[in-house]
Amino acid sequence: MEQRKTNCHFCGYLCGFIADVEDGRIVALTPDPERYPYDEQVLASCQRWRMNLDVLDGSDRVNHPLKRAGERGSGEWERISWDQALDEIADELCRLRDENNPGVLASMIGGPHTSFWPLHRFMSLFGSPNNAGIGQICWNPRIWSDTLAFGWTIEPDITDQTNCLIVWGTNPAESDNSLFWRSLLRMHAAGRPQIVVIDPRLTKTARIADIWVPLQPGTDCIFALGLLHVVIEEELYDAPFVEAWCEGFDELARHVAPYVPEMVAEACGVAPELIQEVARAFAQSPSTIITGRGIDQIGENVLPTHRARTALLAICGDIDRPGGSSILQTSDFTSELDLECTLERWDVLSSLCLNAESTPLQSYAGYAHVKESMDGDGRRLPARYLTSVHPDLLLRAMEGTGPYPIRAAIVQATNPLVTYADTNRMLDALMGLDLLVVLDYYITPTAAIADYVLPSAGAMERATFQAHGGVANFAYGGAKATDPYYERRSDYEVLRELGIRCGQAEWWPDITFEEACARTLAPTGLDWDGYCQMGMYAMPNAPYKHERLDGDGLSCGFATPSGKVELASSYLAQLGGGACPEPGEGYALCTPGFIAEREREGWTHLTLITGGRRQPYNASMYLNHPPFRDRRPLPIAEVSAATAEALHARVGDVITLATDKGTARFSVDIITMVDGVVHADYGWWHPELPVKLPDLGGIFESNINTLTSCSLSGAEPMIGTWAYNDMDCMAKVGGEPLAFGESIEKKATFA
Ligand SMILES: Nc1nc2c(c(=O)[nH]1)N[C@H]1C(S)=C(S)[C@@H](COP(=O)(O)OP(=O)(O)OC[C@H]3O[C@@H](n4cnc5c(=O)[nH]c(N)nc54)[C@H](O)[C@@H]3O)O[C@H]1N2
Ligand SMILES: Nc1nc2c(c(=O)[nH]1)N[C@H]1C(S)=C(S)[C@@H](COP(=O)(O)OP(=O)(O)OC[C@H]3O[C@@H](n4cnc5c(=O)[nH]c(N)nc54)[C@H](O)[C@@H]3O)O[C@H]1N2
Ligand code: SF4
Ligand SMILES: [Mo]
């Protein structure tokens, strides 16, 4: 028996464990609070980590490379060798590239389940810019808005000095339920800082808030402009900071002048006094803001809301100040930009970029603009996320209506038939490809329609190196505890082998992922073993970096074109957007004809928000594991008591939600939330149903993304963010009870 330090990878924390390993198999796990995140309570309260062993050798894991044997989606597979799988895939990719152009291949990624730079390196060297992901609705809006305003990204720096913390469109009680949630509980107990939660639902986080702002979904930008109005009108801002370090204050002040509390209150559905109360609390610096996907997924309003947030932080003097927000330090380890090899293939990638016209910020030209002002400071943002292709354009190219065709896709660690928008459109597009390759643990609905399914090694079977795209001088993770079980391989090793077969050998010097991680870390001077022992590499972040003097005795300032914080953006104006944040419309899913028709049949038109996180699930993962599913067996749709009354709904009733695109069914729950809104779970499929056509694991039962859309019309025009909140749908209560497979215990299919 040997004890090895390793990590959980069920969520972004990558908590440390000690694994007992016997004959190459992990037989027991014990929490290791000696390593990141250094908190016994995190593991004590985490609902997931005990499932690690169950998942590691679950009966339905894919353990060998599989090739489609029957028709696409028929569920018939042939077990083949790695060499056969990789040779055939590489041959087909090179054939498609020769017949078309390198853009013929797309890649798709999901949340932070693994490292994506190896896929991005493969794609860059192949010559395709068509990597799709969740960037536009998860990470990018904040990164773009911070970078335009401050020249780099910021993080809240909550200290004893912090007076007010706004928790905006995020519910850490369910989505984090770990280190940050524990610190929020501590702040609540200490009565400091003052906590403001902005959320249409009275979430578990909102329950510990000093002020809950129950605004109408999608009205966040107006609310933020209202806060700016009060702070400026009442002269609560940090005048010396604004004078010395901000560009565009007068323009901003003129812009927010009309956003008087009464008007804002009316638009947001809150009391006017609430706007003054929050503005006055926040203006007692230092204060800070933490945001989540509540405001990252509101379509047109996404960038304006984030830009109003940056302006609020800036004029209150909360930037790069302890207790406010810090501008992060760039990494000492090799940046993701260098790992992904975008610059090496810039010309071909930018020439094939489908976004260039449609979403000018989220494009190679947009990236080049911010890179130019950051270069002097040695700052390096990863480009692949910030240039990733818009899914509407990706699908058009797959459907044959793009400027050139996309005929193949590599899907790594995502389940687009459940987690991407517009399931029916996605299904048609993927079914029509010449080649679909999926790297995953399971036969997910997406894997079920693939040509090849490649078995990925998971946490504890591969190294972990979480570096958040390299935007901070901070990385954590560690070593594997065992070699991968069966024939599984780390994603890195699969993509490297594929790269070598596509003529990229010189770019993949490291045979294993550990070696690649060690090389990434090398510039820090810390070796891989030392990192694994500590579980992290972290350097302190110095405040007030803009005040430092350079060699000529001039202040460093901010890495923006003006060297100051840009409250009004001339670049966005040049791209055809507003220099100051302008609120937009909601993201309409139902056509007027559909609404009228359903209303005649007794359906009710509601505002739709989706995907509020719930423990212990993670998006579409773990529904196949009884210990998870037993806790939350059914997909839920939440409404307020008044909405329930209008719908004649009781707790536990079945509710059907529909748009022109599709329908999904849920079990009703009644909670305190804004009236006229329904909140539907996301990520639902039913592994207990046959995971092949036509059921595809029940993706047409309760999958909210059969209702959604990624259409560019109605999306935010600079980044292209579509919506998973602030949409609309029709709702009707009644119908057959939600009954799925008898048991979720599945037979081992591919042992
Ligand atoms: N309607 C709606 N849609 C949403 C959202 C919403 O709130 N509402 N949220 C969006 C957001 S923010 C996100 S991040 C996405 C999440 O979307 P996804 O990332 O697609 O979500 P998951 O279902 O977790 O899919 C992860 C898949 O990766 C596999 N996997 C896990 N680890 C590894 C690994 O190491 N290697 C490989 N190869 N595979 C692995 C899992 O088995 C699983 O099948 O969903 C987005 N979609
Ligand atoms: N258990 C669990 N944890 C997860 C995940 C998971 O799938 N399951 N996914 C991980 C991923 S990929 C991500 S991106 C993070 C997301 O983590 P968070 O950003 O914390 O996401 P949520 O917990 O869904 O919180 C979003 C909140 O926004 C609110 N909201 C909806 N519409 C609006 C609106 O228009 N305005 C405002 N102000 N609020 C609104 C919702 O009611 C919800 O409470 O969670 C991560 N953690
Ligand atoms: S699920 Fe997340 S919080 Fe829980 S042990 Fe794993 S990494 Fe840590
Ligand atoms: Mo996400």
C-alpha cells in the first residue's frame, strides 16, 4: 500500500486528497487539508468528494476507444486499438483539410473540467480558428470588460477593510458551496462587510444578505446605471482617483443623468429607496463586487452591465486597492497564450475567423486591439477563448450556409446536446458531419452520435494544473495517484498523438501531461514535485500598481490606450457600439404567433431564467450515479406563489415549458422570487433511458436547452453573448407524471 497526494476534480477547487494505492488501484481517499484550499471544513461540507471512487471505476465509464459500428446514433460500437482510432481520425482530418481549408474542423469545449490548451494547440497548428465553447456566456464578458476598462482582469480582494460586497447574479451557496461560500458565512456571522445580493430569486446566498435586490431578470444594466447616477449626483465618488486616473468621467456623468431612482425602480421592479441604499452602502470604500452567470447570460445586456460594473468600481476608487478589487499579476509560469500557439498561426487563424464581422470584439481584430496596449506590460491573455467562434456561425457553417463548410468536430469534456443552446439544431448539425470525435468518460447523448468515442483519464489518473487561463500568478493542482485505468488516456496525450499524425511533431516535445505541466511551471523556478507537494504556486499581488514609477520616473498607469481607466470606450464606439453602457432588450424565444396560439390553449407567457446551480450536480454530469441522483431525483422549475396561483400550480405538479424551438417538462417548486418568472433547471438527461436514437438518453424530456437559442439576432453585438436568462417561454401545468427509467443502475455495456 502506498499513499499518494492527488486531487479531486469535481469542481474548480481541485481539493487535495491522499489516495491509498494498492496494485495500481485507488482503494481509499482521505482529505488533505495541508494542501490547497487548506480548509478542513471545505471537504467536511462538500457533498461530492466521496463519490470520487464511485466515478473512477463506474460501470458505465468508457474504458477503450470505440468506433461506430452501425448507423450514427444506433448504439452499436466496435472496440478498436488506440493506433487504429488515431490513424483513422488523423487521415480523415487531413483529407478534409486538403479538400477544403483548415477551418473545416471545429472543436467544442465545456466548463473547467480539464485543461483545454492541448486541444487549442492542436487546433491552432491544424490552422482552424473554429473552437467553440462556453466563453461568451461564462468567462469572456468579465474578461473583455475588465480589460477594456483597466487593461487587465480584476478579482475582488475582500479584507477586513471591505465595507460592502455586492454578490451579483451568483449563488455561491450552490455553485461554490466550498471555500468562498464558507467565507461568506463567516462575513455574515461577523456582520461585515455589508452583503448585497442582486438576484431575482431569494437564494440561499440572498438569505444571508443585508440587502436583497429582487430585480426583474436582465434589468441589471439599468440598475447599475442607477447606482452610478446616485453616486455621481450625491458626489459620493472618489474625486482624486477620478481626476488622476479615469478617462471619460464627464461623458459617463452625462450618460447616467437620466437614470434617476424612480425611472430605474420602475424598470427593475424594485423600490426607489433600494437604489439609493445600495449606492450609499457601496460608495463607502473600499467596496467590491463579485459576479456570476446571472449577469453573464443576459444577451444584449451582458457587456453593458459589466461595463457599468467596471465604471462603478473605478469611480468609487476601488481598483487595485486592498479591500476593493485587485488587478491581477501576470503569471510567472508559461502563459496559456504561448501554450495554445495562437500567435504562431495568427495569419491563417485570423483569415478564417468567422466572427470578424458579426462580433467585432470577440474576434482576432478585437484581441489584437487589447493586446497592443497590454504588450508593454508583458501581459498575455489567452486568445483562443476570446476569439472563439460564435455558435450560430459554427452551426451555419455545419449547415452549409457559412462562407466555407465545417465538416468535422472534436468534442472534449462537454455535452453540447444538453449544455449548448438549441438542442434540435445542434443535433441536426452534428448528425450531418463527416466526422465527430468525442473525448469523454461516458457515452453521453453527444457521444452516442459520434464516430469515435475516446476514453479520457479523469482526476487522480492524470495531473491537474488549474491556472484560470493564466490571468493570475496563481495555479494549483498536483499529481496523479495512479496510471489511467483500463485503456483510458489523458486528453493531452490523445491530442498530442493526433497532432503528431497531422504533422505537428516538433510542437509536442513532452510525452506525458506531467512533463508538459512541469515545463509550464519551469520559468517559476519551482519544480513539478515541489509544486505537487504544496499543491499550488502563488505569488502575492501588490496593490496600487498604476502608481509605481517606471525607469523614466513616470507612473506605470493602466495598460489601456490612454494609460487610465477608460470609463467611456472610444474603441467600442469605433466598433459601432456605445462608448458608455446602453441597456438592451431581453432575448425573445417565442414568436408572437406562437404566443397567441398557445394562449388560446390556456398556456401562460412567462419570463424564463435557467440553470441556477444545485448541489450535488455539475451541469449534465453525475445523473447516472445513484448517490447523486438519490438526492435530487427530479428536474425542477421554480415560480413564486403568485405565479403558481396564476398557473393553478402546486408543489410537485408537472409543468411543461415551451418555445417555438421545443418543450421540456419539470416538477414545480414554489419559492420566494420575482413574479411572472419561471426558473428551470438545466443539464437534465436520463442516463437510465437508452442512450441512442431516438431517445438519446432522454434529451427531449427535461432538457431546457431544447427551448433556447444561440441566434445572433438579439445577442450582444460586440461579444455575441446569447441568453440563458431573461428569455421568455410558454408554461402550462398538468399532464403525465414525470416517469423515467425504473432504475438508474445501468448494466456495464463496454467493460
Ligand atoms: N440553459 C443553460 N445552459 C447552460 C448554462 C445555463 O446556466 N443554462 N450554463 C452554461 C455554462 S456556464 C457552462 S460552463 C456549460 C457547462 O457545460 P458542459 O461543460 O458541457 O457541462 P457538463 O455536462 O459538465 O459536461 C462535461 C462533460 O465532460 C466530461 N468530462 C469531465 N471531465 C473530463 C475530462 O477530464 N476529460 C474529458 N475529455 N471529459 C471530461 C463529463 O463526463 C461530461 O460529459 O453549460 C452552459 N449551458
Ligand atoms: N453544483 C454546481 N456547481 C457549479 C456548477 C454546476 O453545474 N453545479 N457549474 C459551475 C459553472 S460552469 C459555473 S459558470 C458556475 C456558475 O456559478 P454562479 O454564477 O454562482 O451560478 P448560479 O449558482 O446559477 O447563480 C446565478 C444566479 O443568477 C440569478 N439570475 C438569473 N437571472 C438573473 C438576472 O437577470 N440578473 C441577476 N442579477 N441574476 C440573475 C439566478 O437566480 C442564480 O441564483 O458554477 C459552477 N459550480
Ligand atoms: S467537489 Fe470541489 S469542493 Fe468538493 S472536494 Fe472536490 S474539488 Fe473540493
Ligand atoms: Mo460555466
